[in-house]
Amino acid sequence: MMPYVLDDTEKLIMDTVRAFARDRVKPRAADIDSTGEFPWDLVKEMGELGLMGVCLPEEYGGAGQSYVLFAMIVEELCAACATTGLILDVNISLCAEPILMYGTADQKRQFLTPLATGQKLGALAMTEPGAGSDAASIKTTAVRKGDHYVLNGTKTFITNGGVADTYVVTAVTDKEAGHRGISEFIVEKGMPGLSFGPPMHKMGICGSATTEVIFRDCVVPAANLLGAEGQGFKITMDTLDAGRIGVAAQAVGIARSALEDAIEYAAQRKQFGQTVTSFQAIQFMIADMATAIEAARLLTLQAAELRERHIPCTKESAMAKLFAGDTAMRVATDALQLFGGYGYMKEFPAERHMRDAKITQIYEGTNQVQRVVIARSLLGRG
Ligand SMILES: Cc1cc2nc3c(=O)[nH]c(=O)nc-3n(C[C@H](O)[C@H](O)[C@H](O)COP(=O)(O)OP(=O)(O)OC[C@H]3O[C@@H](n4cnc5c(N)ncnc54)[C@H](O)[C@@H]3O)c2cc1C
């Protein structure tokens, strides 16, 4: 039972999303996983359905819906195919959101509308080979030269890398100022000096594009500075507060799908003359999995509701991401166990769910880092 009561428009949108996920996305999930092919057709359809900017303002081409609805949509899509849900999630929460929060009116008009309508795809490029959890230790530089900046450096593990048109990028503008010397830029594909590494091969979310994003004397107009010089680290942290809600929603979707598949299988699998779901040991595993998923969803929607109301949610979004990510991994592992040996085989979806679940404990801050964030907000330590 959902504590959030949807209005008629939201119900209609969720009905549409459920039908799209069931009829168009889920049947493709195994293929996307095995071929690693980026699902351009599904991304195009999500754009046509108005989903790529579902929680962005209508004046910028979005559907003007809430962040709670966004989280529900990410769950629904990831339950069908984790890759497809991730692509939409990154477009909205990691690329459009920082532009919405910190962009000028001109920047919003120029960059948000194509992202919201699905004409363009977005990405966030923050991580570097030497700077992951310690996001303030980036080495990419941006030097002001007249009416433009020149960027040099390499970002790695960038989701939607190469396929995205619009990149929100962190770079150091003042080496002496520590994290206050980091600035944020909007970089577009085609700008001179921007290139991409080859696809990185991953254990899960296989159809999502992950590449290095490389800046070699990359010329970016000064008008593409997002926020003020030196504000980049804050913009990134604010972005991740919202972004982690998306990862939590991904995790809930993956876990839900893993459990649904396991119940379906176990309910018809017979051993000792009875279905394996008649064994209490199996029933208790199912009960524990379902309870954890429900709790993860509640934490996720709570954080989304805070975000929607512009109430600080650093702690709550970290808790949602931590709990949902750990739940997804545990549930996917237990769900595979319910399949017995068949769960270990590629013909069944259980092993895909397990591989997809793992990433939710890693990106947008590992779950160790989420614990650091939560403890810091409780103990008040910098
Ligand atoms: C598939 C994929 C997609 C990604 N997409 C993006 C993207 O779109 N944009 C982007 O910018 N980045 C992206 N990332 C990067 C991701 O956010 C980082 O990988 C993650 O933050 C961890 O950084 P790291 O890999 O450098 O690990 P490290 O920071 O080197 O961590 C190594 C280990 O040390 C632990 N650790 C580190 N610091 C602490 C601490 N203070 N306390 C306790 N433990 C600690 C970590 O939890 C981890 O277990 C992606 C990564 C992957 C794998």
C-alpha cells in the first residue's frame, strides 16, 4: 500500500508508464543485457511519452510533475530493465536538475528544453581516474581566456558518455582554493577538444553507455559556466542529494523485479512432491525480501517528498540510497537462491538482477560514503 495518494493526472501517467514498461521495455531487457546495445528506440519513445523531463517545469518542456512521481517512474522502468531506467534517471537527476537549480534563464531555455523533451540526452561528468569518493580532489582544469574557458583533463565511468549531447562537468578554476576552487560547466558534444573513450565493459546495466570523457584544450564559452566560479562542488553535492533518490528508486525497482520473478518460479517449481513455496524456509525468505523492499521504497519516497518541497534531504537521500542499494543486493542474491541451480544460468533473469543490483551500492557515492554522509549529518562533523 502506497502512502502517497496519486491525483488523476499522476494515475494516468503511472498507468502509461506501467504499460510502456510491461509491453515495450521488459521484453527487451534480456537482449539489451546480452548485447550491451544502447536502447535508442526506447529512449526516443520515453521522450515522446514526455518521460525524459517528467518532473521538469512545463515552461522548459517538462511535464511539471513531482519528484515523487519521478522516483516512482524510475522504479517502474528499472523493474522492467535497469539500463533503461538508468538512462532516464541520469538525464533528469544528474544533468537537468543542476541546470534547473543553478542555471540562468538563458541557460535553462537553451539546455533544459531539449533535455526535457528528449531531443537531447544529458550526463554528469565528475569522477576521474584519481578522484572517485574524494570528489574534491579532481585534476581537470578550466582556465579563463577572454570569453571562453579552456578545459583539460579526463573524466571516467561517465554514464551516457558518448551518447549524451549535454555534459555537466566539474573542473578546477582555482588550484589554491581546495573544493571552493571547483566550478561547473555545461559542455556540449561537438565543442572543440571534447572526445570520448571506448565503451567500458561492465558486469551489469550492460546497455548503458559508460565511457571516459576527455578534454584536450576543450573550448567552452564563458556563458556555459553554471552558477558562479568556485560553486561547482556545492552544485555537485546538491545534485547528488537529488540524484541518490534516483539510485534508490533504481534499486527498489531491481529488487522488486528480482522478487517477482523468484515468486513466479518458486510457486511452480516442485521438489519432494510439493512446490518449493510450500516450505516455510522459503516463505520466510520471501516475507523478509518483500518487507525490506517496502521499507526501501518508503525511504525513497520520503526523500523524494522532501526534495519536492525544497526541504534539505542530504541525510534522508543518503539513507534511502544506502538502504535501497543494500536491499537490492541482498534481495537479488536471495531471489537467485530461490531458483536453485537455474538461478545461476543465463536463461533466467535472476543472475541479471544480481549483476544490475550491485551498481546501486557503488555509484553516486558508495554505500560506505553514504554512511559517512549520514554520520556527518548526525554528528555535525565536517
Ligand atoms: C557503472 C558506473 C557508472 C558511473 N556513472 C558515473 C557518472 O555518470 N558520473 C560520474 O561522475 N561518476 C560516475 N561513476 C563513478 C562512481 O560514482 C564512482 O565509481 C564511485 O563514487 C566510487 O569512486 P571510485 O570508483 O573511485 O572508488 P574509490 O573512491 O576509490 O573507493 C574504493 C573503496 O574505498 C571506499 N572508500 C573511499 N572513501 C572512503 C571513506 N571516506 N570511508 C570509507 N570508505 C571509503 C569505497 O567505498 C570503496 O569501497 C560511475 C561508476 C560506475 C561503476
